[in-house]
Amino acid sequence: MSNTSFVALFPLFIGLSVVLFSLGVIGVLVRRNAIIIFMSVELMLNAANLAFIAFARSFNQIDGQVFVFFVMVVAAAEVAVGLALIVAIFRSKQSINVDDINQLKG
């Protein structure tokens, strides 16, 4: 994709990033299921990645793309730890509803 055609699409990429991030925030604030909240956080991370890529491409810099790679690596580790925590909570409480898991007891 040439740089002139990307300049025309840049507002669309940023708009899509804002929409995806907003959907993620709504999912975190409204839903009570731990897995849905976890997926909403991942959606917000991917929206930020899309914005980083769009800005890096528009300014012809590779820094944003490298940063996205590191964010994806950290997100993969987050998925592993987060799902392990959700499974452990489900095994002890028999629920993944965050309203049912309001106390941390040993």
C-alpha cells in the first residue's frame, strides 16, 4: 500500500481503533462474567495496537510496530496467567461471575 493511499485510510483506522476500544471499555464496565471482561481487556489492547500501527505507518516509523510486537508478547503472557486464574477461581467458587467473587479468602 502506497503512502498516499494510506493517508486517505488513516482516519478510518483510527476511527476503528476508537470504536474497538470503546466496545472493550463497555464490556469491562457492563458485563459481570470474568471471561467476557478478560476478552474485553484483550479487545482494548488490540485497539491500542491498531492505533500504534496506524500512527507508525503514517509517520514512516518502525518504532510503533516494534512496540506492538512487545505488547503482543505481554498479552500472550497475560492470557496464560489470566485464564489460569479464572480456572482456579472457578474450581474453588464454582462461578466466574465477578459479583459472586467479591471476597478473597485463603
